[in-house]
Amino acid sequence: MRDPRLTEQRNPRSRRVDLLTPLEITDLVNAEDRTVAEAVGREREAMARAMELVVDSFRRGGRLLYVGAGTSGRLGVLDASEMPPTFRTDPEMVQGIIAGGYQALVRAQEGAEDVEADGAAAVDERGVGEADFVLGITTSGSTPFVHGALARARERGARTGFLLCTRPSPDLLETHDVVIAPLVGPEIITGSTRMKAGTATKLVLNTISTGAMILLGKVYGNLMVDLRVTSRKLRDRGERILMEILGVDRERAGELLEASGGHVKTAIVMEKLGVDREEALRRLDRAQGRVSRLVGDPP
């Protein structure tokens, strides 16, 4: 395709995809997808570095902001929107910025990605500062909106990262605090980066945001003890977590949730240490939110 970016190359294994049967297409897509996790795994050190930068920003009162366009932007918004219900974070703590704004989430706004100044303006609107970490997502590595946003974020003192699925240039590596580049190879449909590149993006974002939340003490063992009980499903999960950790019945778990204000982590500390909600909160604050520091390892 006369373009050096991997995301624009033709995949030799799918050159005759239009002649395949439904089962053959399924097998081909599945075979290509199996290569994605390995490509992401090769970026383990970069992802760990990004995770450290995110945690440091949070501890300094800063935020994690994703910036992208199209599929990349939607995946950033998706990851950000999943943090409050899963980890009881403030909605401002992790944010997604997408070229074209809210409408671009439900209907493609392809031209919105072409203006660097719009990316810079989006960063200005959110008052990005020195404590923040801004991760640009553009699988092709070239989206002007993302480059404009990151350039302005750096001008404002923020640290920045770049996630792409083609080989990064030396300039890119020198400019940003971390660059994550899972090389998933050409797509089955040339240039359709919502496929392997999109899958790789979701895996990377899952790793960084979930890892950051673990390091902030929002997980006890492998249980999401900092979840916000805002629905019947989450109340059921919260009660089951308390039953598992504390060895209590469903009725007692419900009572503890009520007494803790619907906060599983607080309920654990209350029951384990025999203290009231206010004291449990004070102790959790002193322990930086880490339940294990107060009550030991989980069962």
C-alpha cells in the first residue's frame, strides 16, 4: 500500500479473504487474533513504566487522561468510564478525550481527528497540569488531534505517553515519557485498525488502569473491595465478597454493607478490627487504602 506504517500494510494471509466461506473467515480472524496477546506481552516493560507514571500522578492528586480518535478514542473513553463502578474512583480521576466529542462515541466523526489545534484545545479545557499523565492513543501513530493534545500537555508540564501499533520514530521515543508499541502486524482488512490494533489497545489499557488500581490498594487479594454498591448486581457481589473474606452469612454481610455506607473495604476493616465506620476510614487512610496492611493477607 506504499505506506511504511504496519497498520497500512496488506496482510498476505488474507489476500483472498473475499473468496472464503464463513467458517474459513472465522478461522482466519481467530488465528490472527491469537498473535495479539504475544505482541502486547513484548511491551511488558513499557506498560509497567506507564503504570508507575499513572500511580505517581494519582498520588500527587493528578489524573490519567486518554486522548484518541475513532476506535482509539472510544476505547479510552470506555476504560475511563469503567473505573468508577469497578474501583470507586472519582469520575474526574480517569478521563477519556475523543476527537469530535460525545457524538463521536456513537457516530463516526472522521474529519475531527485532522486538526492539531482541537487536540490542544481539549487539553486546555481540562486544565491539564504537572500532576497529570496524558496517554495518546493512535494505532497508526499519526493522528494530528492526538499529537496536538500531547504537545500542549507537555507545554503545560504534564508527563505523556504514546500508544501505537506501528514502529515508533526516534523523535517519538525521545519526546514522551513512555512509548508502548505492540506490533500486531497488518490487519485482515487493510487499515481496519478496529480489529487487531483495537484488541491490542484494549489489552494495554486494561493492564495499565487495572494495575494502577491494584497498586493504589483498591484490590484485596484478587477481589474488587473498593467497588461502589450502586445496583443489585454490585450489591450481590459486595455481599459475596464479605461472605468470602469474613466467613459471615448473607444477612450479616448485608448489615455490614449498610453500616459501612455501601463500601466493601470499609466493611472488612470494621468487622476484622471491631471498629466503627469513621475509625475504619481513618485507619484505611493511614494505610494508603491497603486492606492487607490492616488485617493481613486475605483467605
